[in-house]
Amino acid sequence: MLGMAAAIVTNLTVAAIAGEDKEVKITFDQVPPAVQTAVKAYATEAEITGIEDSDADGTKVIEFDIKKADKSFEVAFLKDGKLFSTEEVVAMTDLPDAVQQAIAKKGKKGKIGKPEKVTQGDKISYEVVIEKKGKKTEYTFSPDGKITDKEAVGNEDAAKEKDEDGDKKESGKKGEDKD
């Protein structure tokens, strides 16, 4: 009986891990009609460069990579056509001062990628990928410059845990920041 319970827990764990952040490329004709209408209205005079059926923190969404003039952004809609979130590449100088300072501090001795402004409802955050010693990490910052999330980029098997500062860790001991 104990072996059966362990097998069930193992299978549930594997299923939960396998279901995280899955992105499946799809074509426009596979997009639900309500989402097709919404994205056409949202992205007028823009080019859709990619579409994915995705999961954003447990919410099923359709994500569109969009290019309009010289700007690139991502927009996600719920299956019923309601706007879920947007991610827009922005200049470092367009970020709040606290975020610029936090990125500069965290990116010291590393390569800082292009920042993105993320809007979900009335919540705004900022994301940036920082590469140090060949390892890429995506940081999410609140408008006041605090790190709200951290995850390895390109390493889907990296485990996440939180330390006392609220940083999510890929590995290592609690409270230890390897950067």
C-alpha cells in the first residue's frame, strides 16, 4: 500500500512539473475566435511574429509576439478574449530610478539584457535577463526596485526556492545568493 501511495505522489509530482510553463506554438487559425477578434483590435497595423498556447502562472493564455514600428512586445489573452498581460521591451532610461539602480547592482560584472515592462491588470513589474559566468537568470523587479522573482533561463530543470530576501533560487542553501 505504501508503495502504491509513493507511486501516486511521484506521478502527480511529475505531472505537475511537466505542466509548468508549457508553450506550444500554434497558428492563427488555431486561436479561439474571441481571441482572434481581441488581438486584431489590440494590434492594429502590427505584425504578429509568433503565437503560443501557454500557461502563465497557472492561467491558460494565448501569447502573441507582436512588432509594431520599431517596438516589439508580447501580449497575452485569456481564452475568452480578455487581455491578460503585456510585455514591452523598453529602454533602461525609461525604467524608474529604483529599478535602474537595482538592475545595475544585480548586473555588476555581468551582461544585462534588454529590460521589459510587464503589465498585468493594474500591476506593473520589470524583467531583465542578466548573464554571469555563462549562466542566464531572469529577474523581476517591482517599481520600487525590489526583486520579486528570479529564475534560471534556458535550464528548465532548475528548481526554485525562496530565500529570506524573497529571491527565488535555482539551487544552493537558503539565504545564499550566488551572484
